Amino acid sequence: MISILVGLLAFTLAVLSGIHFYWAFGGKWGFEEALPTNLNGNAMLKPNTLSCLMVAAGLLLMALFYGLQLGFIPVNLPSWIVTYGGWILPSIFLLRTLGDFKYVGIFKKVKTTGFARRDNAYFIPICTFLFVAGYWVQYIMN
């Protein structure tokens, strides 16, 4: 059971990483829709290639962290990385789920934009899964 959950974490993070790499290399599908907007429809972020690459690399490292826990890659991480990383990674997604209290997350005030609807339908559930599953895995494995 726990292996399936760890595998789902690794897979989800790898897919999200792939999407960000796609955007970094010029892909357009879903890019505009993933940017928070204000009430006027103006994007609140202007990500460039470097920022997309940094997010993609971070998500890929997170996927590898969980992949290593499955034992597919024969590398032993120091115990402090497994312990602290296992709590820090899901905490990042907890913060994203909670949001910035204005445009992003469950406590956002701007709720009528296209992004806000997609945030409620897709982004918040994905981040909620990542933080709940991540905490559960860390709790069970330690």
C-alpha cells in the first residue's frame, strides 16, 4: 500500500516536472491557464524560461526523492535528508494549497477568474494530494 502511494507521489511530481520543462522549452498548452490572474484578467506572474526550468528541476528532484524511497535507484540518502526532506516537501504543497490569501489557494479572495476556477478544480486538489500523501508516507516510514 505505502509503495503505491510513494509511486503515485513520484509519478505525479514527474508529470508536473515534465509540464514545466515543456513550458520552459516553448510549449504553450496550459501555460496561460496556469497563471493566476487579477479581476481584470491580467496575469500576476510573468514566468520566463529560467523560472520554468527551476520549478521543473525542483519538481524532478522531488520525484527522484520519492523514487529513491521505492528503491528503484540504488542510492542511499543520508538519514537527515530523508527525515527533513520527507517533512519539507509536503509542507511546500501545504503552503500552495493554503495559498497567498488573495489570488491562489483555498483562502483566495479573488474567486471569479478563470484561473480561480481552475485552481479550485485542478491545482488545489493536486497540491492537497501531494501534501496529504507526503505527510502520510513520512509518518508511516519513520
